[in-house]
Amino acid sequence: MGWREKLRAGVAIPAHPLSLTAERKLDERRQRALTRYYLAAGAGGIAVGVHTTQFEIRGHGLFRPVLELAMEEMRGQDVVKVAGVVGPAAQAAREAGLARGCGYDAALLSMSAQRDASVPELLEHARAVASIIPVFGFYLQPAVGGRALPYEFWREFAGIDNVVAIKIAPFNRYQTLDVIRAVIDSGRAGEIALYTGNDDNIVLDLLTPYRIGRTTVRIAGGLLGHWAAWTRRAVQMLERVHRESVSPEWLALAVETTDANAAFFDAANGFHGCIAGIHEVLRRQGLLAGRWCLNPAEDLSPGQMEEIDRVHRAYPHLNDDDFVRDHLDEWLR
């Protein structure tokens, strides 16, 4: 199965964090260990250079090294390789070319740098990147740097030939439906893979048949920062979604997953500690040495540590601590 078919079938794609030393320098050994963890956990893809990797890597000269390190581990592996692409036209084109040169399959295209651009300008930007590398669209919620994008944008965006998927992450049901309806109306529902990035609704997004008129589509998989931790359980959950029907157990799991995400992503504080929260979970497992971010001001919010403690106690079936403990030494080799 080629990567495009794999993407449409639906896979778990963790958004790859950045491993740093206490001096806030790249910890290459643990960065590789994270990639090996995701591959061993059964992830069907890995996204690198995205929000969870910290957009600041570009200002620290780390964009290319981080992409290359992950590709060294992924090369020859049957996974969808996604690289984040951001910035104005020249930067986005440069990053898209670098990603393609490194061997990445698609670019997760953020529009966060085009906050004041018109819909036609946004579409021109997307077409330019799509002329370089297949594009994975990204509806990022405004609370973490995104912008509201209307149905009209997504309808035209879905018509771009080299658009292969869309990550829907506005954390908003109305805006989620805008994207789904736009893809259906474009006539490309069978070609463009839909992925959830709605951390507040992960399980229900995956379980729901979206019926609009006479057409029904499904969100095939997820590209999620939440899946950067406890990844083995996320992979197993998605596999079950693909083969089982909805039951009350699934509805309970949906609530548990959202509760865990609220702790990891610091929903109580406007997502300030979302990256540090993921780092803390990985630190506890030994995959990271600490939760350091490139921005020294970025850390857990007051009370977030206690919330992570709480969800770890409440939902032991969601963590993969045993899996990590059994394999950590080989990933850190």
C-alpha cells in the first residue's frame, strides 16, 4: 500500500515533540528515541516540524536537523512522513523544498503567518506550496496561533489537485462541519483524507459518520499532539475504531480521552502549557530528560502537574507505561 492509500485508509500520526537538554540544546539521542518509540508503537505516520515540535525551531537553526534526524529513523519504514511548513511565501517555499528533498511525503501547511490575508491570497499561498510537495491542510484553532477559515476557503482549497489530506483542528463543531461539507461539495471526498486534530473531541470525531445530503464521509485518522504520548494505546484505539461499531463503552472512552487531554494540553489555562504537558508525560516515562522548551517561559501552568497526576490515576488503561518500560533501553541505544 502506497503512502497515499495508507493516508486515506486512516492512521495514527503523532506530532513529534522536540527533545532538549537542560541547556536547551537539541538532545539528539532522545530525539531519535522518540521517533523509534512512535515507530515501535505502530504509528502509521509521523509529523515533524509542527506545532508540537515548537515553531521556534526555525529561529534556532533546528528545522533542518530535526527533519533530517527523524527521516534517518523513518527511511525505509512504511509510514506517512509529514513535515510542517509555515511562514510567508518565500519561507514556506523554502521549507517545502527542504521537506521534499529530505524525503517527506507531504507538508502540513499552517496559515498562521497569514492572519490578515484574504481568501484568494491564502489559496494562492496553498497552490504555491502544493506545486512543490503534496499538501496536508491544517485548520488550527485561534487559541494557539491559527485563524478562522470560512467554508469558501475550504471549498476552493479542496479543489487544489495536490491537496491529499486536511487536519481539522479548530476545536469547534461548526467549523469542523465547514471543512467536511466543503470537501464533499468539491467532489473530492474519495481523494482527500480527513484527519482529526480536535483534541477536545478525538474519539467522537473518529466514530462519527458525517452525512451531508446523500454523501457520508468519515474522519479516517488523527494527526495529534495528544498522540505524541501514550501512543501505543492511541494506535490500538484507532485500530478498534476501524473494526468495531459504536457502543456505550466508546462514549465513555471519548470522555476519558478528552479529560486526559485537558490535563496534558492545559485547557484550564488557555492551552498555555500544552507542549510542556506532553513533555511532562514523556519525561515521566523516561523518553525525555526534562520538559524544557526553547522558550524558557513555556512550562506547566499552576495546577497542571496535579491534573496530569489525576488523569494518570483515573485512566490507567489509557497509558502505555509498561510498553515504554519494556523497550526504552533499545530506543535509547
